[in-house]
Amino acid sequence: MAVSGLLQTVLLAAAAAFVVFAVVLVYRIVAGPTMQDRVIAVNGIGTNAVVVLALLAAALDRPGYLDVALVYGMLNFLMSIAISKFTVERGGVI
């Protein structure tokens, strides 16, 4: 099912906006004063990547991108759990 030109443009613009939000989160990773700020920023970037992949799947009519988005979302969740567990074991409390 093809997407109309206007809808495709809106979806691609939304994907571009989420990419900009992810770039802004890179600042929080670099300058974040605490480990918790960095973990949340990395998780936010991963979430933005999943949303961008889903928007691209809809805009470009590529359903395979949704599979990649689901796998990346699961890996992002596991990464957050692993970093949180590592931080707690080192003596920090998230």
C-alpha cells in the first residue's frame, strides 16, 4: 500500500525531527554530570532510533524496517537493564 506524497513528506519530516532530538541528547551524554543522566540519554537515543525506523517504514513502504525497529527496541531495553545493574553493583544507586 503506497503512501500519498503529502503523508510521506510529513512522516519524513517527523523522522528528521526525531533525529534532531537524538543529536541534542548526545550533548547530555557528553556533559551529563551523573551516570544516570548519561543512561537516560542513551536510552532516549535508542528510543528515537526505534521511532525513526518505524516512521521510515511507513513513509518508504518498507515493512522490513519494522522488524529492525523491534529488535533494536529489545536490545535498547536490555542495554538499559544491563547498565543499571552494572551501576548498582559498583555501589551507585540509580
